[in-house]
Amino acid sequence: MAVWQGFGFGMLVTLAFHGVLLPMFHWAPPLWELPPAEWASETFGHLLWIWVIEVIRRDLQQRWSPGPG
């Protein structure tokens, strides 16, 4: 996964959850009603956990892949 693909996915997750799903079920206000600091925090959090998941996935894939010979 390229860095920009991860960034795009993180933005998509932020928009899908905080822009659509959470407001639709009245679990949270939509992004445009959140203070900028909270919007930035949510976006950064999504980008960070997606990056961590990718780092762990790559490590596990490397460990579990059969080596030569």
C-alpha cells in the first residue's frame, strides 16, 4: 500500500463515519458541526491507526511468507 493510498483511505473512513454514518444514527454531530481541532484530531487518528495496521500487516506477512529453500 502506497502512502497516498493509505492517506486516501483514511480520509474516506473519516468522511464515511463522521460525515455520514455517525450523524445518520444520531451518535455524533456531522463533521461540519465539529470544531476544527476535533475534526483534525479525528482525521489524524484515522490516518494513524490505518498506518499502524499496515505496518503490522506487512510484518506478519513477511514473517509468515515461506522463505527460500
